[in-house]
Amino acid sequence: MKPTFLAYALPLALLGAAPAHADVDYQLRITDAAQHLAEVRATFPAASGNKLEVQMPNWRTGRYQVLNLANGVRLFKAFDAKGQALPVAKSDKGTWTVDTKPGDTVTVQYELYANLLAERTRHIDDTHAYLDASGVFVYAAPFRNEPVKVRLDVPQGWQSRSGMDAGACGHCFVAPNYDVLIDSPIETGVHEFYTDAVDGRTIELAIWGRGNHDGKQMMADLKKIVAEGAKLYGGSYPFKRYLFIVHATDNAGGATEHVNSTVIQKPRWTFASRKGYLDFLKVSAHEFFHTWNVKAYRPKEMVPYDYQNENYNRLLWIAEGHTSYFDEMIVLRAGLQKRDEFMEEYAKQIDDYLHQPGRFQQSAADASFDEWIAVGGERARNASVNIYSKGQLLALMMDIELRRQTKGAKGLEDMHRILYEKHSVAQGGYDVPAVLAALRQVSGQDWSGWWSQYVDGTAEIPFDKLLGQVGLQRLVDVPKDQEQKDEWWAGWTVREGSDPAVVTVVERDSPAWKAGVVSGDVLVAVNGLRVSAKDLSDKMSLSKAGPFKLHLFRRDELRELQVAPVLQAKGKLKLKALDKADEPQKALNASWLGMAWPKEEPKKP
């Protein structure tokens, strides 16, 4: 049976047999936007042999997890250059084998269901389409390095944007190969659009969705992020044009980096508040820094990407964690974040980390390797570390130590600049010896012992010593007008708003853990007083000494336990300047943050 070809396509009989190195041609027609449906065609050049294996990737770059990206494909068919049907057999969840005719082109066609907005792979509705090639366009390994053309047939009035170069029509794009296509998502539809320039580079912003954002202000601030990010690499940019795609939406949040663009998803009514907007800026800086760290250079095990299998390596804590470190730095140095906001964020990061018993269970290197099977929730906190947060805090440690070793002359960005210059994707990427060599080149010191302790091992990060070198200290800030100076800590976390209080996490080796409290327990009373999530702490504070009598339900059965909580200062952990910071500490602080030590306020008479 002959196919029903897309309306805009030339009859294949007129195209004839493609030369051995012709382009791979992709065409997508939105057939029912409201129902998230499209029809996709991919034409591959002539190949030798009588079979062609066509595949949908099993994961997308930027998310280290195997996904079922082929689950949106139906009605898969194949045709020769004359439009005659070719036999197709599906061999696994995302692979189709086509019986071909030697020297003839092959076209595959399929229906695509695109309703995975939160996965940032594919989404089509009546206002837009977001198309990440990893979940949209199949590929054939023999033609992965061939030039690519993409053509879209979309509703009238839509506009199409991508980090790819424009093609021969308003909805056409071209890429040098499939790797660039898969790393250059397309946003087509109705959206706000802004364009400007930084250091001769074109910077674009496309915003889909209504919300309380200010597009002009966003563009102005993104320009500052772009300029500050490039300073870390001596003003060297790996692109000529960069596109920020922003989805102001519902029920989706997160972001993904790409080689020439990024997509950032944020709830539509969360842009206006200071906290919400600062979060947007940090995420933007994070994804933009990835343009170098991951896209321009990355662990050698991921060069080139293997789209069908896990890309195991032990350095994701640098790829992701260091990026988290520099997103804070970029926003601070760009003048978009105040010093106090920066310090508050790091105080929270350190406090949260110190309540993760998993830091003694798993190293940063092991967490990187196991990211493909990482879990969340209570198990993650008690038995694992996160490559983002652990990598960020190791980056903090590395940056301050490098500056100490070089008397403030160099820092962590110098290590990254070396990796960018000597271990780019084109050069095969980097490995552990390359990172250690870069650290030695920057500092003149051997870092292998440090690596053994803190990267391959689980040694505690010496925060007090580390912060002291830059004139800071950790302390719990207890407001002077606060009546209650202390509070009881049991080591549990309860679901916000739950009544009775439902336990979601019990910290390993905490008083609650030792008493036998487990996740899912429903706390109904402490020392005979009914409790909810809202008043649990207040009810506990009524008792001046432990242990406490705890009543809870588990599997609908009432239980009584004895818990011996710990009394601690009630307040937030903060990072404050040392009372008597000396000049070397102040100088190192200025080198680290890229700004002068704050002037002391004159004492009141």
C-alpha cells in the first residue's frame, strides 16, 4: 500500500535515488494540535546492504535516565524512492529494521503523539509545539554525521525558533549532523520574542505562555548573565547565536541545556516575586554555563553520546555540580543577586547537606556513576548524595583552596578554562587524570590526595575551616525578640499541612530513627497532646525534658514509642563575617566572590 504523503512534500518518484552523502530530510506536519498529534517523515540517503536500522533515542541529553521516548510512535511505515512499501520489523522498544534496496533511498513515516511537556522532549497543543529531536525524529547510525534538513508544516500564524540555522523557508532549519539536531530543540507557535546582542553574539528570547513575567526585563538580565558567563572563559564563546526558550506554564518545571540554546520551564505566576525571579535567573545561568561545561567539553565516556544506552562515568559531579556552583557566582557577579542573598543560599545548602546521612554512604564519584539509577525521597537522603548539591559544595571547596594556594590569583574557573581549551568534545573530552593535571597546572600542587578523600571517598567537608579562610563563620541566628530560643529536634520531616502529621522522611541515626519511627507513620500525639504538621514543634516545646511519649498510627494500628529528641537553638543557619577577619581573609574573600569586602558600618555613639 502506498503512503499518504505529507501535503508539502514532493512526490518521492521525482526525487530519485539520493547520492551516498545526501542530506537526511525530516518533515513534520501537525495533524491535530489539540490532540497532540503530528505526522513525521524521515528520508535517508541510499546505503549499501539490504537492511537499514532506524532508532529513536532511549534518553535525551541533559537528563541521565533511560526514557521510553518511542512510546509516542504509531503507524510506522517505510517506503522506497518510488513510494513502494518496504517490509519493517520492530526489534526492540525503539528500533525498526527496514528491508531496503541497495542504492535506493528509504523514507520512514509515523504518527507521533506529543504530550510530554514536563519531560521537555515533545509537546504539541493548539498554541505551540516544543520539539526535542530525541523524542521526535528517528535516526539511522550510518547517517548520523550527514547534514540534516528539517521542515515543519504548522498552523498559520505560528513562528518557529531554534538554535539551528534557518533553512529555505520560515519553518525550515538545517544542521550539520544529527547530533546538532538532537541538541537544538524547536519552539514553534505563538510566543513573545526578543533579540539583542552581547559581544557580537546574537541573543534571543522566546517566551511561550501567559504569566506575570516581564520579557523586556528578562532579556536585559539575560544579557548580563551571558556577558558574565563568558568572562569565566576569557570572553571565548562556543556559539554565534544563542536562544533562551522559556515556557510559562502549569504542572511543569525545570530546564535543559543544549549546544546553542536552553529550555526553561517555570510556573506562569511565579516570575514576579523576588524569590521566584531570582530562581529564574539562577536556572538561566545554570543552563547557559552548560554551553561550555557539558556541551563544549564533557567526560570522555560521553563523547560521542550513545543515544541507546547509559553513558556511565564518574565525573557528573563536575558536569552538573560545578555548573550549580557557577550559576550562583554568575548571578552574583552580574549584580543580579545581593551578597546577603548569596550567603543565605549557601547557608541553606550547607545545612541541608549536613542533614544528609547519605554523604557517608556514597561518594561523589559513585553517585555520578549511579545517576542513571538514582532514587529520590527518604532513601536518597539516607543512602546517597546528589551530584548537583555534592558537586556544588566540592566546587566551593576547590575554588577557595585554589585561591588559597595561588594567593588569590587563580580559581576554579581557571581549571575549567583548561578543560575547555585542551579537552573539548572535538578533542575527545576529559577524564580524571585530565582534571588532576588541570588542577596541578592552576595551583602547582598535587590534588590526588584530596581527590581520594573527597571525590572517591566520603570524608566530611571541613566547612568551618574552609569558610574561615574567606573570613566567614557558620552560626544559628536566633532573633533577639524571639521568645523561644531553643527547639526540640527529632530528625523527622512531616508532610506540609498534614493533620495528623504524616512522616515523609526520617533521618538515619536521628532520635526518631533510633526510636523506630518510619516514613509513612501518622503522628497523632506527643506527650498526650494531639499534633498536626502545623503545631508539632510548638507542642513539643511545651515539654522541658525528654524522652517524649509518642503515639502514632502505622497500618491503621495505634503504637506508642519513646523518643528522645535533642534540644538545639531555634533559628536559621547563617553565614556571617568573622568578628575580626584579617586582611588576608578579606582579600581571599574578594578574590572568591569577585567583589570587595563590604565596608564596616560606623558604630553608633
